[in-house]
Amino acid sequence: MIRGIVLGAVTTGWSTWVLPRLALSDRHNAVANLSFGIGTAVLARTLGIRPAGLRRSSWRSGLAWGAAAGAVPVVSAVVIAARPSWLERVRPSDDDLAEWILFRIPFGTVACEELVFRSVFDAASPALSPIFFGLWHIHPARTAGDSVVGTVIGTAAAGVMFSWLRRRSGSVLAPALMHLSVNVSGAVLAGTRLLEIGRWN
């Protein structure tokens, strides 16, 4: 429990205070987050915490579970995109979509967060992992103008699901693929929404 609280203080401090104060570009934020995730995994080993879900023997199971779970947000995104009234609820973004889905999301978000929370945190304190995963999103919620409480609760609930996938499959690859699918689907929907706005302006 103590290790989990210390780790949670470090992760929350990084995402809420340290990274924002570095004032990096989005691209460099992704690099910094990835470095933080890798560094956390390396440090955990030196402290006697063996990161979970990284065994090569579990990759096949992780791939199978991740592909099945990741299909759900993809199908949902297709349904939303096919219904203009639902698409209107998606917040558009004018950022470079290709960079988001090929670099920032897979490396700066998914790789970092899955290493930190589903691999290291789940090994150190699985009960606290979803809670601090929720707290990790405080600053992003503030930046986006979203409800901080709602975002923390929602992402903590997602953390419960991601941790379950990691335990069920034995591999961090399973939650990573679902996480990637959720975020990329959202980014593509935002890009689609921007195209719809441009079409009518």
C-alpha cells in the first residue's frame, strides 16, 4: 500500500504539475511521457517491483484479448460517424490527425500509461492503480474544459477495465490495444466532425 501511495504521488505530480510546467509542444509532451513511462518501469525493477504483463509468452493471449476488446470502440465510432445527429456531440479538433494517431496516442499516451499503470502500478498496488489512473487525467480535463470530477471517475472506471484485461490475458498488450482503439477512434471522430463543419461553412 505504501509503495502504491508513493508511486501515485509521483505519477499525479508528473501529470498535474511537472509536465504542464515544462510547457512543451504536444509532440515533445509525447516524448516526455514515453520517457517517463520507460523510466518508471526501469526504476520499478531496481526497487524490486517486477512489472506485470510484459512476458513474451503472454503476447499471443494479449493480442487476442486486445483485438476483441478493441473492436468495441471501433464499431461504436463507425455507428456514431454514420449518424450526423450523434456526430454533432463530438468536439472537433484542428490538430494534425495523422500525428495524433501515429505518434502522440500510441507512444505519448498508450505506451506510457500502460507501462506505468497496468504494468508497474498493477504489480505494486492493483487496488490503487485505477484511482491514480483517474487522477493522472486532472490536468488534461482542465485543459480541455471538461469536468475534472467526471473525467477522474470515468478514467478510473476505464482503469478498472484495463486492469481486468491485463489480468485476464496475462499481458499488458491487451489493455494497450483497447486503450489505443478508444483513443484513436475518438481522434478520428473529432477529425470527421471537423470535416463536417468545413463542408457546411
